[in-house]
Amino acid sequence: MIYKVRAIVGLFVVLANLGASGFEIYSDGPGRISPDFDGIDGKNMVRKRIYTISARPFPGFFFYAWHFNGDYLTSRVLQIKQVNGTLYVKEGAEFIPSSDGVLFADFGQSPFIPGTYIGISHSGKPAEMKLQLSRQGSFSGNIRLEGKSYPLSGKYPEVWTTTTTFQLSSNLVAAVTTYFDVGDIYIPPNIYVSFDWGGASGPFDHFECQQMSFHSDADVRKQLARKYTMTIANEDYDSLPRGDGFATLTVTRSGGVRVVGKLPDGVPFTQGSSITDTLVDTLKWPFFISLNKGGETASGWMQMYPGDWSEVSGGPFWQKLPQTNASTYPDGFLGYVYVEGSSYEPPGPTNQILGVTNLLVSYDGGTLPIHFVNPAILTSDNKIVATNGNQQTFKIQPQTGLFTGTATPPGQTQPISFQGVLIQNLDWCGSGFFLQDKQSGRVTIEVPLP
């Protein structure tokens, strides 16, 4: 009996004759299978004979995978045989029988979405990766670790996974496996990168790199392209500074992100980044700073929620290595901090910077023996004035929301100097830090409870 094997080439179906039973082999899309089975003994596929076949895409197209038993086989070349009318395909060291009698090669357009991809390490030491991906599947970029940059490059074959090498030092080399995920309407394109250090302990294990892109909706762009203020607060770690870091943030209409601020231990930082997520209700960007040659780092994904006013939040990991010459916290620390903020609208000449008048300004941490609170009011010319007679000064920069000032703790004559940022649109009004004897304390501006 003669059975037919289907080979689909483009829109054409080429039927080939095989002397096997109950299975079919064909190609789906712009490509072909080589050799053509018409040439195998004319009519018969010799029983138990091993045949080597390959999937060959037409010029400008890509081979995706072989489909067999519900699995994806990414090697272009396969070995097959037939035994008693059943198709067998070699996977690893063994020939596996077909469960449904179907083997086909899948071809199509390039799966790679060109652009810039950026990610931060998910384990180990904080690090940042940036990659440029071409439509042909080649990529190049670098990894920033401990204040240094290391190059990484490679090229995907006609599958979405490839392995290359990454050399961190003369004696530390990793086998790097990258996988490209095209994503969908809910998830943007991603490049997953994992590192195998050959049994050694490497500084990181894997990255998830997202495409740097910004939403195409003009209203979303307008909602997000504005100024922001945000604070960086201790999440109840005893070892971390008690004060709140702060920053101003600017997002451009092209999705660029610029952050300028100070960490809770008083160390200044700047960062440039980009929006990497195209979801409608939540957008993300990677927060990564590396200071003092990697001696102090903070990294994590930030979320943004567009609307009439936009919110920013996140939970980065903050680490400071022991540094004998550090002006604060020379023993170092590590832990998670919480980032919270919102869009910021500078006031007009006759407008208040906050939508409230009565305030509470509280101070705690540092080396203060006890915390203290100053009731205050926000005047029409945007000055915060204590109403309990305690010495307190505030200087606000209306265009940025940044503030500086001094306050004298009760029973003391030496004032403390503080700095921070105002927050609009949330249920509190701002915070910052003051430094005492290499320790950080918190200053918080809140609305009194009714």
C-alpha cells in the first residue's frame, strides 16, 4: 500500500510517496524539508533505516521548530526512521515513537523585535544589562557591575534560544543562555538571560530584559510626560538608615526617565532610564544606581500608573558594603526600601503648593533621644511655619518640590539640618532626612487627623 506524505511549501502542497503507514511529515510556512522524500527508494521508506532530514527556510524567513508529540524541537536537523509503520524521531540518545503520526517543520517571519532591551539582575549582586537586538537575531550590549562595564554579544540561530560566553575575569567565565520571548498584547517582548558559572559562585544568576518602549496612545504619553517627586523609605529594617531618601523624576514624551536625588544615608545619585512596558494601566522602568565603584547599589523595577495624576512606586534592594572612609554607616547595610511618589505640578504665583493648610512636621531617628512633632501651617506664599513656638525653618523650591530647613529639638540648643521633597496627590505631604553622628533620621510632613 502507498501512503502519502504532505510537504507544504508556501501555499503549495507537494505530495510525496512513502511506503510507511500511519504518519505524515510536512513543512508549514515559507520553507522546505530536505531531502525530498520522493527520492527515498521511490516508494518505500526502508524499515529501521535512519534518515537525516533538515528544515530549510526560504531566504529572508526563519525556521521556528519541529512539532512532534506536542513538543518543540529546535534543531534544524533531525534523524528519523520508521518501524512497522510507526515514525520514530531521535531526541537525545533515543528514538521516540510518534504518538499522533505527525512531524512538521514550522517556518515564518523573523521572530525578533529589534530595539533596546534593559534589565536588572534578579539574584546575586545588583547589576544592570542593556542589549541591542537586530531583526536578524544578533545582539550586543554590556553589563554594569560594581562600577565597571563588561561587554556581551551573540547571535540567535534560527531558533529563539542561543548560548554564548561571558568573561567577567581571567578565571570566571559563564555559559550564557538567552531566550527571546515575543510577548503578546499584555506582555512586552522580553529577553531572558541566565548564567552558568561552571560550578563556581558567580555574582548573578539571571536577568529579565524588557524592550525599552513607550505607549503609543497620545493620552497616556501626555499623562506620564511630566514631573514627579518620590521618597525612598526604610521598610522596617533595623540595620537600614531611618531617614527617607528622596528624588525628583522627569518623564519625557518619548519615554525617557531622569532621576536626581539622595539616598537615605545622604549620598547623592542620578540615573537615566526608559519606560520598558507597554501595558495600558501599569508601566515600568528599571531603577539602578551604582555608587563608589559598586560600594553602594540600589536596584528594582518601578511601576507607574497613568491618570489625571500619576503615581510611582517600587521596592528596590539597597546595599552598602563596609567602607571605612564613609561619612555615614561605615559598617554598611542591606535590605529593601519602599519608593512612593506622584506627579508634581509646580504652583502658580498665587497657588498653594499643597492642597492643605494645617500640617504636622515630625522628627525621629538619628541620635534623637525622643521623636518630636511641630504643628505647622502652610502659608499662602508657600512657607511652612511652626505654630508651637519651636524653632523651625523651611525653604521650599516651588518648581521642584525640594525643601531644606532646620529644627531645634526640645531641650537642646543645637539645631538639626534636614532636606527632603514634597509629595502631592497622596495621603501625606512629603518626607526627607537629617544626619547626626553618622546616623540618619526622618522628617515627615503629614496632615493632622480630623
